Amino acid sequence: MFPFNFIECQKKNLISFLQKLVQTSSQNGIDSLDPIVKVISHELRKFGFKPILIGDKKTLSILCFYGSAKGRKLWLDAPLDT
């Protein structure tokens, strides 16, 4: 039940987050990943996640945890560029 309550409670913040993502230039091979990584990391922290940057400038990924880093994990993999 947690994800549905979270989404409903954070609806305005989530919409704002998505607007920031769309406004941040992140074209593959053209733009640096730094700006989009900063936006995503900042917003994840606001939602209570603990983002960790892994990889190098070309293959940068964001790994994040909610709560304890021990136990089961869920890894969602998505490109940071558009």
C-alpha cells in the first residue's frame, strides 16, 4: 500500500519533479549528464531516498535506497538521457 499512498500524498511534488526533468537538457551524446543527475539526486533526497552515484561520466547511474541498505533490493534501470 505504501507506493500508492506516497504517490497520492506527493502528487504536486511529483508533477514538479517531472517538469524539472523535462526542462533539463539531457540529449545523448550532446549534453553532459551532470545537470540531470543533480536534478534527480536532489529530488530523490527530498522524497527520502539515499541516492548513490556509480559509474563514470559516460556511464553514470544513480542507485538509491529507501530505508536500510541491508536486505532485499529493487533496482530500476532507466537511461538518464533522452
